[in-house]
Amino acid sequence: MGPLAPNELISENTNFLLAFFIGIAFGFVLESSGFSSSRKLAGIFYGYDTVVLKVFFTGAITCMLGLLFMGLFGWIDLDLIYVNPTYLTSAIVGGIVMGAGFIMGGFCPGTSFCGAAIGKIDAMVFIGGLFLGIYGFAFTYGWWEKLYMAHYLGEPKVSTILGLSDGLFGLLLILAALAMFVVAEWAEKKFPREAY
């Protein structure tokens, strides 16, 4: 995360302090939305609870619209925003590993800390596994380097790959989100809710 405001406006320490309070607010929102419940989080995979999908899709759309409008008004140069480099093979393998961990443990890395903060032991165990995985990968990186670096695609944006303007892609993504919300509501009615 970059500075919230240029250092000419506020100091670096003030930026860190503001980021700290934003982090606390984010954790509060996660907890009050039920994201410390592993059953609620796993519910997305079984169809009985789609709050996770709705919250994260809404967050992504909100960020996208904010960036698009700030770019339109000249408040930010979208060309200067860092885009993670894409290594296709490791992205697929990593997605499978994280998805399997999410289903088995009921937490993603962020929500596991949310659960641990309120004393959930399963979340603490999940965090222990998270750190074991990180250190295990770091110390055995030489074994995985070829897989990790395979199929480098540069720093692509989906809109560029599809040949669409950022605005048109944003509109299509909003329509896809609305359709996904309709499907999510249908899934919650179709599959029984578990008591948690």
C-alpha cells in the first residue's frame, strides 16, 4: 500500500498512523460482516451463504469505479498504477492450493487474522499453517523456481487483452457483478442454510 497522501501534505508517520486506523476499521467491518466465521466463508463454496462473494465483488467494483473517476478527473494517472506481473503456471497452481486451503480451513489469509483477533483457535491454527507454508516455500524456492517463473505474460490488464477501453470494461464488470448477485440470491434460496 502506498502513501495515502504525498509526504509534502502529511508526514510519513502520519500516513502510517492513518493506515493503521484504516486497517482497524477494515478488520471491524470484516468481523461485523461475519467474516470471522469459517462456516460463513466456506458457505460460498456450498451455495448456502454468498455474503463473501457480494462483499468482495462490491469492494472490487467500488475500487474500480473510484480509480476510473479519479483518472477521468485527472486526480490520478492510471498508467502509473502498478500491475502485478503475471506468471500463468504459478498463478493457476497457487489458486488451486489457496482454494483447497480455503475450503478445508474455512479461512483465507486475511479472514484468518480476523478470526484469530477474536480468539478463534481454528483461525490461529490456520495462521500457523500459513506461516509454515510461507517459510517452507521460501526455504525450498530453488525447487519451485522454474514452476514459479513459468509462462510469464508481462503486466496485462484484462481490458487491454480484450481490446476494450477501461470504461467499457468497467461497465461490463458491473453488469457481470449484478448478474452474479442475482445468481447468488438464487443459490441461497436453492441450497439450505446451515445454522451457525
